[in-house]
Amino acid sequence: CQTGEVAADPQLYDQSYLSPVTIGNSELMLDFDTGSADLWCFSTESPAAQSAGHGLYNPSTGTELDGAFWDITYGDQSAASGNVFADKVVVGGVTATKQAVEAATSVSYEFTEDVASDGLLGLAFSSINTILPQPQTTFFDTVRNSLAKAVFTVDLKKGAAGSYTFGYIDSSKYSGAITYVPVNTANGFWQFTADGYSAGGSDSSTGRGGVAIADTGTSLLYLPASVAKAYYSGIQGATFDFRQGGYTIPCSATPPDFNVAIGGKTFTVPGSYINYAPLRAGSSTCFGGIQADTGIGFSIFGDVFLKAVYAVFDDSGSSPRLGFAAQ
Ligand SMILES: O=C(CN1CCCCC1)Nc1ccc2c(c1)OCO2
């Protein structure tokens, strides 16, 4: 019965969180992403112009999956593609002896520029793995039956190292009870329904809830346009800046706390988390941590929300469920 824990190191402004993973005989820093289902990394096959500064996987330790290839495009239109090897992958002591490791032969500039990240480790459902002609399992699905309990947990923090655990829930990491809600796996995401939202101390709702996904790979909190609009209407100097691609606020603002009702419980995102980051170094205008989910099709509970809670991704029962507790 395997269990394990690995650190989640925040990158600048908590834009993403990176964790050490041993693949074959190299240790790489990967972005654990509950919003996708591919484990891919920069490799010795990647063009040098794209992989400069990144840790590389050397497929010589693996066994090539003949004829298998992968090609993924994320919601922010970043992309990567390549071929596939079966190799040993170890995360916090939890070992998958033959994990599908997707070696990149091409990546978009967003990944080239993010020199701290050597790739992604997908933790969504294997139904959306992009390997063709035969999709392969995520790391969690590969090791699931060998775990003490078929769960992983997410404990991200603002500006500090958090952790992911596999195979167990750590009661020292949260307060109060864990509130569980059912997950709809039809789209391959950890998808659930949020009941409603409100701002500040008031219980004046900023809007009804809706369909949402828990996504560690997305930095911000994308909500229905009406909820985002109502939230920013309470902040002096807040504006929707279409050139910046979303709501901005004065960096000097103190945004109100943001409350989310899930499973009949209310979880609070401190207002400071929503004063996300200066548009550019030294700017006095900041990008908002809450943005509209217009065009996405569902809300995205990314890191701005997840770093305010302890989250349990539970596939140990008859159907998957998500648990949330106050941190
Ligand atoms: O693409 C992502 C997350 N993605 C995770 C892998 C690394 C690159 C970023 N999130 C996302 C998903 C939907 C979106 C969006 C962003 O912006 C608008 O719609």
C-alpha cells in the first residue's frame, strides 16, 4: 500500500506550482494539473531552441510505445506534442513502474519561456488523455490500485510551499470537517456544482452557482460574468480592461473577501488573494484574481481558490467526489 507526499513550490505570483518528479533517472520539476490528463516533459528529443534552460527527460531509460503520439492544446491555447515511452515515475515515494511518459518534440512559446517548468503531470480523468491511437492512464490512475486509499489531496498556499499527497488524507492540514460533493466525469474533469457566491461580510449573494471544475493548472478563479461584475463593482478603480484581457484593480486596493458556497458550506477566499499581480513589474495596476468565465463553458476554480482550502480528490468510492475543508 503506497502513500506519498511531495512539495508544491509556488512560482512568481503563484502563477503555477511545481513539484519534483523522478522519471527514469532524471528529476524534473512538473506542474501538477488537475485540469488535464497527460504527463509530458521536455526531452532530449525537444529542439534546443525550445528546451534551453529546461530539465530534460532522456527516453533511453524507457521503452518506446511504438506508433503512439500525443498532441495537446490547453484552454489558454498553449500547446505541446511528441511521442511516448513507458518508464518508471516516482512522486513523493509513490512508484509507477511503467507510466506513459510523453516526451515533447514540440512545445509552444509559453512553455519554452517558463524555464522553471519541465512539463506537466495531468491529474484529470484518463478519458481525456491525448495519446493516440490508444489513450494511456494518468499517474494517479496507474498507481491507484496500489495506493492505501484511491485519493490525492491538494494543499496549495499563497506565496509558500504547499503539498500534494497520494493515498491518504492528512488531518493536520485542515480545520473543521471536509465537505464532499459529487463529481461529474463526463468531460474528463473534476467537475462539480457550486451553490452560490457572495462578497465581503454581507451574505448579499453576487449570484447563483453553477458548473465548475477544480483545476490546479489554472492560476485564477474564472466565474460567471455576472458574479465577476458584481464583485468588482464594490472596488474603487476596478475596471474591465479588454486590452489586458480582464478585470484590473489599483494595486493599492483592498478587495473584499469572496465567499463560495459548496455542498452547503461556505469557503472564503481572502480579498488579498484577488489582488493578484501587477500587470508588469512596477505597475500600480494589478490584474484581478477573479475573472469572467465567458466562452469557457464552465467556471474554473484555479489556484486563487484552491490556495484558500484543503482539497481532496477522491476516487475511492463507487463514484468520484471532491472534498473541501478550510485550511
Ligand atoms: O489553460 C489553462 C491551464 N493550463 C494548464 C497547463 C499549462 C498552461 C495553462 N487554463 C485555462 C483554461 C481555460 C481558459 C483559460 C485558461 O483562459 C480562458 O479559458
